[in-house]
Amino acid sequence: MIEFSRVTVTYPEATRPALSTVDLVIEEGELCLVTGRTGAGKSTLLGAINGHVPHFTGGCLRGTVRVSGVDTADHPPRELAAVVGVVGQDPLAGFVTDTVEEELAYGMEQLAVAPDVMRKRVEETLDLLGIAELRHRPLRTLSGGQQQRVAIGAVLTAHPDVLVLDEPTSALDPTAAEDVLAAITRLVHDLGTTVVVAEHRLERVVHYADRLLYLPGDGTVHSGPPAEILASSEVAPPLVELGRLAGWDPLPLSVRDARRLARPLRDHLSPHRKSPNAALGTSDAPKATLGTSSAPKATLGELALEAVGIVVRYGEKVAVRGVSVGLRAGEIVAMMGRNGSGKSSLLWALQGSGPRQGGKVDVGGQDPGRLKPHRARALVGLVPQTPGDLLYLESVAEECAQADRESGSAAGACRTLLDRLAPGIGGAKHPRDLSEGQRLALVLAVQLVAAPRVMLLDEPTRGLDYHAKRRFAEVLRELRASGHAIVLATHDVEFVASVADRVLVLAEGEVVADGPTKEVVVASPAFAPQVAKVLGDWLTVDEVAEALADGE
């Protein structure tokens, strides 16, 4: 179905090829997972399948890419649209209509699908992805996760032979991600669709995959069964890391497989079990309530932000319903909840730039919503779901230098932080030419170098590989240690388990849970990290490794 023969892709001014002498065959009806570090060439590999590389990206492609026998070098993407459907990392950038139903029909209109067939496929897709209630909604009013499901649906309605997805679950809550992946799996097994998925959150996808393509970053591609490739790759989900630590063979790819192997490890860890609040430095911390911290006040600073009765409406829709919450200096709070639960709306209201129809916010005696934008940003920083909106200069080096000047930091401070998050990004590169993960790392560096007293981060790990997330976690811990209050609105349960002190769960614009991370996530089937699902009282592989080391 898809054949790469001696494929090398080199971009102008690049020091090395993005892909180098790649030979690869993906069979019909395979679900193929593509993984690797940020900037390793995953998007280039995907783009070569539908001719986007090099027809639109530029650069030089040597060798041959064939899809269903068609040489992509001789056929631009528009001629392959009926064969290859592509969903990019930024759904909003690919929309061409105004409403959900129109977007689902648009691709079929371009392919001259009969009207009665179009109507049937639209209904099937709305049900398949669980978005029927959104059919008349304007696309720009949807949450990021809802937009991503619509983008996938717009491609599925054309019934392509090959479906290419670039991080399709990155903006979805765990339950929605499972629904989308289940739908994709049905396409593979029931219709024989060939699916190629690039994803950083391997824990969500790897147990569905027939084949894993691992890009180590040197231009090569390693292809094989997932367990075989993951046995030695430097990119691996928590279950695989746990399996390596415990010496399990074969390595488990699903929670069910891991639980079957885990009884000896659970028994060994039992004497080292920690209380739910041990990570916060106490064994009897009080249960959190709205407007208070879950950790004892002795371990935290003063109240950095207090919000009371926050209400956000969009027309008749109430996105945030009278939420009250307090954030203390030296605290990292994760805000979780299904797509559309009000997380982003609450963050924008707290920062002062978004709408707020009720309530008040107090940051050091000032309400950010009543200040001029530059003064509000000095009190409360915000990284939005579309971080590229904050980049406006012509190169990475200019963005970093401007961030240093605006924040009053020493020259090179932003660049140093960027290198910690995503090393190797050329200073001369235009921000638009970066991968989504690299662009996010740049925005995080620009915002974090200013380090306002309160930092609000909306899906800050989207597009980051496991290594970048570890480095990002280190930066957040340093900010916490220096007295900053940090809020992460995220669906990344593994990152929450590794860094958050406290978790807020929103539903229908209301806070339905607020407490220590271990207490909240372990009690939730949706938000529990993989290690907790296998071992119960443990959240991360690092915790398990530490306990095993202490027991020796």
C-alpha cells in the first residue's frame, strides 16, 4: 500500500537530511505508529506519504514514495486526496468552512460525492466520533479537543484508503481519545484502511499498533513489531519503562498484560507503600476544599491568586459556573476534565484577557482583568492552546532576544531555557518552520523566562516527547521552589502524575474534585496513570525505582 524506496529528504540550509535512505513497506490494513523525539522527522515522513513533502514544504526528495502504486513525486496532494486523508497537528488551520456539518461535507463536495451519499456519511461520522450534538456549532467556538475530532471526521467522510494522522489525540481527554482510537481501529479491522499515526503519547496508542516506526533523529527509520522496537528505543511509554525496570519479558504494551506480570512486584513494593500525601511532605494533610490548597500551609507560601465566583458565558452557553479557587506560592496545580468542561475559559478569565461575566480575581491585591494587558501579563502569564499565536518575529533568535529584553533577563536566558526543553533548534529558523513540539518549546521558553508570580499553561505538553517533558518538569519544579504558583490545564495524566501537587477536576464548568494528586487520580479510571492502574498506590516509574533502591 505504501512503499518508500531509498528515500532521502533534505531541506534548504539543513545540516543533515530529515530522512536518509529510508526503505519501508506498510501493508494494506496496517495500523502503523510513528514515534521519535521532537524534530526527529516524523512530520516529514507523514508528509511524504501524500506528496506534501516536497511539493509544498520545498527541499529535495530523492528516491521513490509510492501509495497504491502512484508515485507521489509525479502527483501533488490534490491528486492523491481521494486515496490519502491527512489530519495535521493544528485542526483549526485546516478548516475551510464555518460549521461542523459543513466541514464534514466539504471534502466530499470536492470529490463530487452524490448528495444522498454525503448525507449518510455525515450522519455516520457524527455518530462514530460522538459529535452529533456539535453539528450546527461554529468551528471557532469548539474546544481544542472538539476541533480535533471534527478534523478527523472531515477526513473520514471521504473514505480514503490511507489515513495519516499527526498526533490525533494530543488535545483529547482520555475518554475521548479512547473513543477516537477505537473508531480508527474499527476502520483498520472492518474496512481494511491503512492508518499511519504519529504520536508522542505512546501509552494511548501503542497497544493498538501492528507496526512501530521509530525515528532516532539521524534520518533513519527503524521498523518492526512494537514490543521489539521498544525494547531498545530511548522513547518509551511508562508501562515499557516499568517492564524494563522489573525485567519483564515480553514487555507489556497494555495495562492488562502488565497486571498479569505485576503480582511479584506489587508484593515486593508493599512494605514501601506511601500514604497519598507523602509526596507533599505530610501524612495527614487535610482534604482540599475550594479556595484552599491540598498541602499544609507550612509547606507552601502565601495565597498567590484567589478567585471567587468566576462566571464565563458565550451567548447562552455557560462555560464556567461560579468557580472559586485559590493558588498558593510554591504549588503546581493540574486542571483536568473532559473536552469542553471549561478549563481554557477559566484560565483566560483568571489571566484577565478572556471574558468574565461574574466573580473577582485577586493577585497581590490587583485584579488582572481590570489592568492594561502588559500589566496583567506581568502578574499572570498564560501559554494558550495555540502557542504559535504568541510568536511574531522572523527567527527563533529574535524571539529569544526579545523575550530577554521584555523580561529584563540576562542575554541568552531564553535561549538557554529553550535548549533545555528542545535542544538543537537553529536560531535562524523561522518559528513557522518549526514542528509543533519545537514551536511549543519556544513559546514555553519565552513565557517562562519572564516568570510572573502566577503561570497558567493550557495543554503545555502537547507535541513534546517524553524527554522534553522530563526537562519541562524540571523547569516547573524550579519555578515552584522559587515560590511561583503554576496551573496546568491538561489531558496528559502521566505528566500530571509526575509533577502536580494537586488536581482540580472540572465538569460542565464546575469543580467536581479538588485534592492531592494521588488521592484524585488513583480514584479515577479515566485520569489514573498507567503505573497506578498496574500497581495501585504508585504513580510513576521513578517512584517505583526509588522504592526498589531503598529496599536494597
